[in-house]
Amino acid sequence: MLKFNYHSHSTFCDGKNTLEEMVTSAIDKGMKYFGFSAHSPVPFENDFGLQQEEISNYLNETKRLKAKYEDKIKLFTSMEFDYIPTMSEDIRERAIKYQLDYIISSVHLVYSPKGLWFIDGSKQESYDNGLKNCFDGDIKKAVGAFYSQTIEMIQGAKPDIVGHFDKVKMHNKDRFFKEDEPWYRDLVMQTIETMKENDSICEINTRGLYKGRSNDYFPQTNWIKALAKEKVRVTISTDCHKADEVDKLFIECSEHLKECGHKEIWYFDEIWKSTPL
Ligand SMILES: [Zn+2]
Ligand SMILES: [Zn+2]
């Protein structure tokens, strides 16, 4: 089976292994295509993103690895862009400037006039505090802001890949809302509709599941089925932060996609192509 992954992190951002260690692991695991997607620099101090002064080192290192391993694996350079209203510089402009091969864009920080709500990371406590401080604990308002920010990102930046689009559920764990509530379903369906209109590729992200932070993929099974019904293109990402995670649950996820009604999956080889499941 053709194996690939376009969503990976390294020591250039919050990953644990170097770019080269990620590549040699991908080769060992028989992957044909692998993409680097460091968290893009953000305009405030942080310890998770690529630092502004490291951009050219990152780009040069990916170039070196592409050449060094070209007879073993096809490598591509990207970034996982954070979309934050009023803060993010133009994503497409930056991707052109850095000569990236494709664009992944995701929402990790939800904008509110009171501050940014961090929905990712390993701590439930920071999710709960952000909900209280940025949205006065109003979950509908907060989740609504997450999805409108996601929709705005898809329409504005037109990323090739939309990252983990329902990650807002991760720390919820059925505490503040249930995913089958109509208001929540409506927000998800609007997002899926927007991906369809913009011909986006939706990633099915295996990380939450293999890290034990979620009991399903991002997005969860009902939405994977909805994506098949709406004929939205999908790819599988492991969002790996360590070398042994490069292909985690790839095979299991492709089986699952088939069971959910998907017939094909998309991969990048200079252009986006599909392969039957
Ligand atoms: Zn992400
Ligand atoms: Zn990521």
C-alpha cells in the first residue's frame, strides 16, 4: 500500500526529533512521500512554533534532505500555518515567499477580544481556563468562534490541507457539549460544505487516537462519513512529533475510511493525485 504523510513536526518547532531522523524513520517504514510542516512563526513569544530567525535554516535543511534522500523517498516542504484573525499575516503570500510545496492550515488558538483560547496541547486545564477567560464560559459562543475562524481560514487562505478541523472537541470529552447536538452538527456541516466549495483536502488526523487524547480520529467517524457523502477529498496525516510516529495508524485509518464510504485518498507528488482505497 502506498504510504505517505504530509503533516510532521521536528525540533525546529515542538517535535522531539530532527528533520533527518524523521526522514530516516519514514524510509524505514516504507513511506513513499513525506512532508515537513513546522508550526509557522506566530507574532508573539511562544515555544511551539518555528522561530522567525530559524526560517532560512529550516528551509535550507529541508532542501538538503530532499537532495540527500531523493532516491529513497520524495520529500516536500511546507508549514502548518496558524490562522488567527487580526494577527496572521497573509498565509498564501508567505507560502509563496518561502517557496513551499503545499499549505496546511489549522486553528489552535481561537480569537476573542479578551484573548486567545488555546484548544490544543496536552492540558485540559488550559482549555477550561481559556473558555472561562476568553468567552465567559459560554461554550456555544466559543465553539462557534472556533468554527467561524476555521471557515474564514478555508475561504481566505485556501490551504491545500485543512488540519484537524474538529480539534475543539479534544478536551471537551462530552463535558460542555455533546457532538450530536444540532447546533454543533450545523457548525461542522457548514465547515464541510466550505471545504467542498473550496475544493480543500481534509486531513484525517490520527494523532489524538494514538496519543490516547481522543477516542476517535480528527475528525470523528460521523464527520468522516459526511465527508464521503459530500465527496470532499481526504488525506491521512499522523501529525507526528517523534520519529516512531511517522506512520502511526496509517493502515488502520485507511481501512476505516473505506468502511466510512471513501473510495480514494489523496497524496501529493508535485501535484495532488488520488489512489484507490
Ligand atoms: Zn495542529
Ligand atoms: Zn501539527
